[in-house]
Amino acid sequence: MKRRQILANRSAPLSFPRRYLLRALVALAFIGSAASGTLLISRDVTAAPLPSAAMDLPESGQQMVVLAGGCFWGMQSVFEHIKGVSKVTAGYAGGTQDTADYETVSSGTTGHAESVQIYYDPSQISFGQLLKVYFQVAHDPTELDRQGPDSGTQYRSAIFFATPEQQQVAKAYITQLDQSKSFPDPIVTEVTQLKGFYPAESYHQHYADQHPGDLYIMVNDAPKLQALQQELPTFYVSASAQ
């Protein structure tokens, strides 16, 4: 199911009116729930802190990982505000290059997930610490093939590991979180090998930071940044170098 309010970025292609209509309907639903006093956001900003990863990777030059957790607008916004992160790109992972475009991925049939490619300096932020941000504030890892108002396999929770060591740490942390009952429901995050990452269209890049007044951003993504500042302040920076 497609979602998200009409894009404010007028440089975006104008050839998909159905998407605009569906986003407008989602926005109207949000407005109606706000008027009735029952507005729901996709994240509880008062969630208890998660334990740090018991297993982590050693410091060794610039590293890269691809994470998926719902709409890439919010995921990119969160990780752009993490210390030690040098670049975050919104894009697609899990499918093939010929289907890596927004309209096709939105069908939910390509194998792709909306994802972010993160380059980071392990001397400032470790892989395990990035995973803590990912699980604690960036998304809900217990939602299967959806996040908030967005549903479909393209919004699944997934860690696309670039090395066997990343795979080992990711699986160990998920086991640690499940055993500590950090979430009321089981974690459904996939841990799968990265076979390719394809950047999304330019109008998607840095969308949340460039359009803070977008209703979808205010309801679904701004609370994530608020949670990051409140719950993990030592990881937060006003903006990373892009």
C-alpha cells in the first residue's frame, strides 16, 4: 500500500497521480485523527533504552552497512544525525537493478526494501552502536512487512550485511534483545547478505530534513529525531557531513 502525503519537492516527476491521491488520503486520515484527539505516531518517544550490543566489531577504517526499516525518508534523517556517520543515501536493496525505481518498488513485488546505505567511522561510532540506534529509535523491529501507516515487503525490517562479521554481530544482538525481552513481541528483522544497493531518485534524498513541515514527516519521522536526542544524546549531532 502506498502512502505519504503529496511531495512538496516540485522537482519530482509529475507522472504518478495515483500516488499523489493515496498520499492525500493518508494525510486526510491523519488530520481526522488529530482533530478527534486520537492522533497516533509510529513511535513511542518514551520507550525504555535498549542494552548495548554485547558483541561488536573492532575499529578498522571507514565501514558501510545497509539498513531497512520502513520509509527511507525517516531512516535517512535519523542516521544523518549520528556522530561518526559521513554519508547516508536513501535507496533500494534486496532486488535487482532493473526494478530499482520508486514506482516499481512500491508495487511490493520486486524483493527490494526501502533502505539506507550508511558510511561511518568505527572510531567514533561502532557497528553495534549503529544497531542500537536502528532498533531503539529508527523503526519498530517487531512489525512484519510494515512500519506505521506503510505496508508491504518494501517496508520490511532488514539488515543487509556487507561482511560476515557484520552478520555475526547483527544476529547476536537480535538474540540478545529477544532474550532480554526488550520488546513485547518477537523481532522480525531479516539479516541477509547485501547483493546490491541502488540509490533512490534525487527528490527522495534528505527529504525529511528538507521538508520538516510535511505532514507525513511531522507524524512519523520527527518523533524519531526527538527520541534520538532524548534517549541517545551522546550519539546525536545536529547534522552529519554529507
